[in-house]
Amino acid sequence: IPAFLDSTNRLWNRVLAKPVLMRAPGYPPYRASVMDGFAVNSSIQQKTILHVAGEKQWTHRIAGKVFAGDMQTDDDSSNVSSDEPVAYYVTTGAVVPEACDCVVPIETVEVSEDRRLVRIPHNKVVANEWIRPPGCDVAVESEVLPAGHILDPVALGLLLQSGVDSV
């Protein structure tokens, strides 16, 4: 946590002497889901891993959940064998797990009653689909706040988001 947070009350209404620039990797600082859905790896061939309730074919085991604001995956992949395709439920703005390269919209999948399995149509798994790359909203070295800006609560939030250590 930046040291300036301890003195936020003293920073209000102060004037920035220099512009504040976005630090690497930009904002967002991670690959973010564009929508609610399931993050999967498009290079792993989808295959039926379990038959449930007669003819239904389930293509992925749900290995965890990631909500917007989480910086770590709620990972339950320890119960999944390495050859089984896995999916992670992600919400809009959530970090996309490293092993995944696409998000499949929630509207296009079917989740089993026990919420452990998901059927994802083959044609919905497209590499890099529905993922915002790091720095796509605010690029590195972009001016976040100009010199002369009067600090207020919103500006303090922007300072935190930009990754500065001191002002």
C-alpha cells in the first residue's frame, strides 16, 4: 500500500506539482473478463468427460470462480485430473486465470444441476474472445492527472489505480 494513503486527509485540496502518469502494465493491470461467463483454454480439445442424466454431455469440469475485485482464483482444480478440460466461472471485470485464453458468455452454456460441470458448445470457444488485455483502458505513460490538479477523493482513487508510490 502506498505511503501516501496514511496521510489522505492532509492530501485533500492540495495541488499536484507534476502530472501523474500510468505505470506499467497500464489499466487494467491484468487480463479482464468482458462479461460473465466461463474462462477456458481454447487449445485443449473439448471432449466429453462425464455423462449425466442420460444423453447430456458435459465438456468441462468447473474448477473455480473469480469475481470482479478478486486477485486470486477460487480454485478447486485439485479434484480434477490433468487431462480433463476445466472452466472457471468469471464475472465482468474479473481476472482471467492464467491457464485460460478465452471467456465463453454465460448465455451460451449449460451448467449441471450440481454446479460442478458445464457444457460449452465447441463453436463458442475462440482464442482471445471476451478478454480485455492489460493496459487497454489506460496505456502505460498516459497522463492520469495533470499538474495543477486539486486532489479530492476521486483523484486519490486514480492515484491508487495508476500505481504511484508517492505524490
